[in-house]
Amino acid sequence: KGSFIMMGDKPSRVTKISKAKPGKHGAAKAIIVAVGVLDDKKVEKTFGTSDMVDVPILKRTEYPLLGIEDGFLQLQTEGGEMRDDIKLSERECFKDVNEN
């Protein structure tokens, strides 16, 4: 839980993992529920417990927030340039940010 996995072709954050018992002729299964990092969409997928899964390589960069204009964040890069191509997420936890 909290780790990252590729669900299809999208990087996602794992929110829940559960296991299904093995059947008469089968192996145990892992049911993974994850939320897309880029689109916030919930995805559920079943894997064999011995399956290899792809993990994305993510780079986290923090920028100072200068403002918000038309739903896009105005950020300052390390070089002092302004970046305004990132849209503010529509998640419920960001609703107050958009209104102020």
C-alpha cells in the first residue's frame, strides 16, 4: 500500500491489496486496487502471487507556487523560469485551493 505499479500503461499508486485463496487447481491471486498518478482514475487488476509486475520510475520535483490562473499552476523552476503548463487537480482535497 502506498507503492507504485504500472496498471496497463499508466503509473498508479497502490491503495489496496487483497489475496484470494488458491482454488482446487490454481495458484493464489493478488487483487490490487490503484489510483492513476496522472488521471486519478481507480483501477482494479488481478495478478498471480508469483507474477512479476512493472514498476514506474518516477522523479519527484518540488516547485514554489506563485499563483493559480485559469486552473493552471504558476510555478517557479530552479533556474528562476516560470512554468504554467500543469493543471490543478480536480480532487476533492484541492477544492479549497481553487476557490481562494
